[in-house]
Amino acid sequence: MLGFDRVTFDPRIMAGQACIRGMRIPVSLVVNLVAHGKQASEILEEYPDLELEDIRQALEYASWLVREKVYTRELLEGVV
């Protein structure tokens, strides 16, 4: 997972969820705010510890996750 230096995982913080720079701000929260129409400037105002690059990397990380390939048993067995 190269290139996501602001996305961190620590089992002691938010039960190991992907968070921003070790803070108790989950990547999922940032992505959800953007998905519901919040502008980056609004997010930065509500969460002053965040930086614009944090938001960008949260979105890029989410994009990376949904590009993951899933191999079903049928596909692996050549049924599909």
C-alpha cells in the first residue's frame, strides 16, 4: 500500500480502523463527509487537525480499496 503515508493503522486507535495520521479521525468519516456533499474547506473547518492532503489521501485510499479484485470460487474453478 505505497503512497498512503497519512493513512495509519493502530489496534489501540479506533480498534485498528484506517485513520488519518494516527489521530482518532477514521478515513471512513472523511470519505463519508465528502460523499454527503461536504466541501474540503468545510471539513477542514470542522476538523482543524486535518490538512487538505489528509482528505486527498483518504479519498485515494478509498479508491484503491474498491479497485481490489475479488476472486470467487466459481471464477477460480473456471465456471464463470
